[in-house]
Amino acid sequence: MTTFGTMGFEELYEQYESENPNITIEANNIDTGGNARTDTFTKLAAGSGLSDVVAIEEGWLGSIMEVSDQFSDLRDFDMEERQGDWLDWKVEQVTDPDGRIIGYGTDIGPAGLCYNAPAFQAAGLPTDRAAVAELLGGDDASWERFFEIGRQYKQATGKAWYDHNGFVWNSMVNQLEEGYYTADGELNVEDNAELQERFGWIADASADGLSAAQTAWDWNGGQAFTDQTFATFVCPGWMLGVVQGQLEAGGGGPETGWDFADVFPGGSVNWGGSWLTVPTTSEHPEEAAALASWLTQPEQQLAAFEAAGAFPSTTEAQEELAANPTPNPVFNDAPIGEILVDRSQGVVAQFKGPDDSLIQENVFGPPLQKLERGEATEEQAWQEALTLLNDLVG
């Protein structure tokens, strides 16, 4: 079984093996979704090497759906009776034009705002999570307000407001009705006024020193989360497990003062989410489907949420989180589940085209980094993105 990032499956593997003594799970976890994409497509091109169960991520789902015939139709197993377990759009995303359903949904990515309370206090900002939500605009929270407060924070402390441009940009793009692609699958970058406007916001924030210019997935070995290098961090549910891991790597924990507010600039957003698939090359498709199905049952989704913050895509698990909020000690006892249920209201995933994740990382990544390092103007960075896009797609 091949997964990536922090999915919260480790203890579930042990449980499944104990309940199914004829099954041995060989788990391979790849560090990031981008590297998992490379691994998956390299093995697809080779025609061999894929695991019996392969996790795929929303950002590169479009490319997977172009080769959906290389993954088992889960209706041949138990998908027809389970289809109603999930949010409708979660199943629709992995249904190909022939009606084949190739993935069991794991998590979705509603987002709230992680913030460091001691850093806020140092700037004279409120630290209570309800007050923080109100500070940023509550239900009317906007990116303009987020950056406005960030400039106040920077002036008061001399420190950066958020970790790096890439994650903020990705959040902005995912909030649009159509992102890098239209709903019809056409590229949607050049002459996209909404994208260019948001790029301008990022450029202005970079010029004002609001970005800490951190390296994604590293954050100075976790130290940036423990020493107040930055004060805020965009947090889809699955990212909470990443924050916890970074705090541990940096030698910190609850005492560092991170909290989680029921607010997000620009409103609700879905960032991320995954599925478990069974490639047609599997020599054990029935057993693989049984494991993938079990891991995505509501009970197991709740366990994965507790372990890694992976917000469930099944409605039963979501209802359980709403009814029984559990304080999370890593985030000042914030009721993470209750907050994410609230943040998920109205969320519908954006259509992701075949090169969506590559556009995010390889087209916009470099110019966004140049902005935060002061190596390019807004116009230069935008033109570089268009050049890189042309290099990618021709």
C-alpha cells in the first residue's frame, strides 16, 4: 500500500492485520503529494511497480482520470452499496465518463486558520479564538483584511505574518469557482483577471515583508513553528497533522501556543483530499479493495481524523464530529472537529485539470518565491509564470 504525507493510517494497519490474519500490509509512505505523483506516473508509464492500493491526491486527480482504465472499477466490489456514504461530489470526482468509480474517498480539505497566540499577544492582537475570528472579519473574512492585520502585526513586531507565499496562493486559487482550469477542462490562467488580482495581493504582501519565505514541508526543520518565525498558517484539516509533526520535529508542543480559529480569509475553501485506488495490475484486487474500503469506513475515518486531522468525507463521520467535539491539546484544546464541520459548509471541490498540481508547484512556485525574496516585481513574476506555463503545456 502506497500513501503520502500524514494520513493517519498506521494504527489502522495494525488493527486490520489483527482482524485479518491472512493479510500482511506492506506500507510505503511517500513524503509529499508531489513526490507521490511522480512515483505513481513513473510506474504507470513502466506498466509495473504500483502497489495493490495507491493513494491519489486531488491536485493530480485530473491526470489520473485520463488513464482511469488502469484502475479497477470499484463497483465490481462494494462501491454500489457504499456510494451513498460520501458527499456526492467526492464520488463524482472519481467517476469517469463510462461511469466507472475508481476511488474510495478518504478526506476532504475544509480549512480554518492556525495562529500563534503568544505572537498575537506580542503584537497587541486578541488571542482568544473567537476574538481572532472576529478580528479577521468572521463570516465576512477577506484576504484584504488578512493582509491588513498582517501589516499591523509586522509593524508591531518586525516579524513575518505567514510562512510562505505558496500555501496562501493555493488557498486563494482553490476558493475560485474555476481555478487553473475551467469546469470544461480548458486552461484558465492567461487573461484570468481573478487570478491576476490575487497575484497582485501576494506581490504587495511580499513587498511589505509579510511572508517568512519558508521552504514548504521543511520550515527550518520545524523550528519556524516553535520560535514565532511567523504568526499564521493556512490549515485545511489534513495540515493540522503536519503542524503537529513540525512542532515535534522542532522540539515543541502545546506550550508553543498554536491555536485554531473558525475563520478563513475569503470564505470557505476545499484544499486537498485523497482517494484509495486499486490499480488493474494488482495481483490481489479483491483483498486490496476490501482493505481500501475498510480504511474509508466512517469509523476508520474518525480514527484517521484523531490521528492526523484528516477531515472525513463520509457524512456519518462528519455528523459524529459535529455532535461530539473533542478538544485537541496541541491546539489549545480547540474543538477541531466542530470547527472543520463549520468550515466545510458550502464547500464543493473545484475541477482539477491534468496539470493542476504541476501548475501550482512548477509554474507559480518559482515566481512566488522570487516575490518574497524581492527578486522580481509583480509584472516580472506574472510574466515568468506565463512563460513557465507555456514551457509546461506548449
